[in-house]
Amino acid sequence: MKLKKIIWFIIIPVLALAAVGYFWQKEKGAEKITLRTDKIDRGDVVVSISATGTLNADTTVTVGTQVSGTISKLYADFNSVVEKGQLLAQLDSTFLKAAVNQQRANLSRAKAQVNESQRNYDRTVKLADKSLVSQADLDAATADLESNKATLEQAQAALEQAEVNLRYATIKAPISGVIVSRNVDVGQTVAASLQAPTIFTIANDLKKMQVQASVGEADIGSVEPRQKVTFHVDAYPDKEFEGTVNQIRLAPITNSGVVTYNVIIDVNNPEQKLLPGMTATVTIEVARADNVLRVPLAALKFTPSKEILAAYKAADPAGPPPDSTKRSMRHMEGAMASPNAGNNMEGGNPEAWKGRGNRPKIWSLENGQLVSYPVKRGIQGTRYVEVSGPNLTEGMEIITGTNGGTSATTTGQTQRSPFMPQMPGGPPGRR
């Protein structure tokens, strides 16, 4: 019993001192609370999506060879500008020419066999008309002639194939452009067995390029063709490049459970500063509002605590104080006369603002008193959000947060005493 009494004599003073210190610190902090303010201004609000991608030429063609052989000559190198049909490389054609000559000899022999069969057939027909040979001899002569004619056609086709292979030994540019890759050297043997080996890679025109950007599935629904795009590359960190969305490819790409889609962005590159393979940090503009009233995002997130409401004697949240009626009417007339009133959602129509108590609010300090203004939100960018309301004007000073104090002024949650009992599951409002 004595031990319990000693423990209680120790715990009770400690708890009392802690409680006094807590409330003293709370009052001290509340006295130091100051309001941070900003102003409603007029400007642009942009909603964008960020992604990364790789720069590539608009059209890229790989040049290979359909026949095997040894590279005897090269007529182009890296960065060479070539025209369509220009000679790029030459294979050693010794064996290919020999194959052509062999097929020509086979063709000549086939022609001689046809001629001989034709003479034999004509002679057999004459004898058959005089009943000097049997029908079987006539049929044999006919079959021999037809067989030799087929052999002649085969020899002709084999010769044409040999001549085509010989032409393939001379490699020409299929398109006009720039050589961005050369994969062989003189004396190297290329074998075209299962697939054509790549000799050159030609970019059609480096003045027109594409960015292949990977956009996540959560953002792809906002991307549409012809949207404006800006991007940066590491080679020119201070320069911003522009492009336009051309295509959203439907094939999904799954990597470690993350699904992305390729978005093709057309880019003009007149100075040819952009090179194939560069990594681009892309910003796709998905929505835009020009010359609208806007406020910082912090202004809509600000909710005064009970201490602030008491310190600044907040007015009725349903509307401005009575002494601001005339100013509110001027604000309404200005909003109705604004050239953007038609696009500013509800503009200055007071009937449209019935039930505005449930709308988002911004707060202003007028004559030392907090006043709330219900607003209608428009599009939201990274810094600003578009707003409209009958009492909002450009240059109006609004509250964006507080400095100092112990109350959670930006979340609307007042600080709880550590000695107050708490229900299971955590504080209210956070479940």
C-alpha cells in the first residue's frame, strides 16, 4: 500500500505539470499565429501529364542483302547523306556471275533439246498421216516435245533468278536520308541464309522526328491526338522543344505489373539538334483555360481552426458580412461584364449560387475579420486552380495558410490533448 501511495504521489504531480505545460504551450502558440495571404489573379491554368520517351527518326529503314558474299566496296559511311537509288555497297560478284553464265548455258541446251523434239514430232506426224507409224510413236513424240518445252521454261527461270542475285550484289539506297548506322566493313562476309543481314540503317529525314513516350494507364484516357506537347532533353537542359500528339497505340506494354501505352509525338527538328536515341522528358497538355480567375491550391486547402476563428471573429460562412453588400454588388456587376463571364461557369448569377454552403470556400481577412466565399472550381493545374463566384475579383486578397501556432489550420483538424481518451481505431475523421 505504501508503494502504491508513493507511485501516485509521483505520477499525479507529473501529469499535472505536463497538462499545465501543454495548455501553456498551446496558448503561447496560438498567440503567435499569423496568416499567409496571396491575391486572386487572372492568368492561364494548364493541366498536364508527365512522361518519358525516346527520340527516333520519322522513318527508319534498314538496308540489308538478300545474297551471301564478301563486301568488296563501300560507297557510304556514318552520317552520309544519300539519295534514293544511290550506290551504297558492292558485294564480290565472282560466283554470282559464274552462276549466271551456267544458267545461260543450261538455257541454250534446253533450247537445242526443244528444237530436236520439234523436228522429231513434225516427222512423226507426217508418217502417221500415211499410217507408217503407230499411234504410240506419235504420242511419245508429243510427250517428248512438251517435256523439253517445260525444261526450257525452267532454264529461263533459273537464268532470271541468277541475274536477280547478281543485281542484289549491288546495294542501293531504298530511300533518301542520312546513314545513321553502318554494320559492316570491307572484306567482311555476309551470309543471307535465314534472314537478310543489316548493312546500313537510313533515317529518312532528321528534320522531322518522333518521340515515343510511355504513358501510364491512369493517364492515357486524357491523351488525344493533336494535343500540344513540350519536352526537354539532357543535351539542352535550358531549351524547351515542342511537338504534337500524333497517335495513341493500342498495344499495352506490361513491365513488372505496370501497364503503359506508347504515345507517338511528332516533332519538328529544323536545326537538327535532336538526335535519334535521346531521352525526352515529356509534358502533355491535356486541358487549358486562358485568362481566367485563379487562386493558389493552398487557398482551397486552407480551413481555419477553432482558435483562428475565435481570434479573427469569423463571419457567417454562408456569405460576406453586411458591410460588404455594396462591394459584393460591384463584384457581381464586374463578373457579369467580364469578357470571360460566359466561360466562367456560373459567373455572377446569384440564383445559381443557392446552396453554396456545400461548395469549396476561400477565406479573406476584411477589417480584421475572417470572411468565407464559396467558389466553383474549374480545372486544376500544379500550382493554380480556376475559380469563379459572384464576389470574386482580380486582386482580391485571400488566405493561403498560417505561420506558427499549434492548430492544424490547413486541414481543419484541431490538436488533441495526449491525455484525452481515444476511441479504438484511431482519431475520428481518419478512418
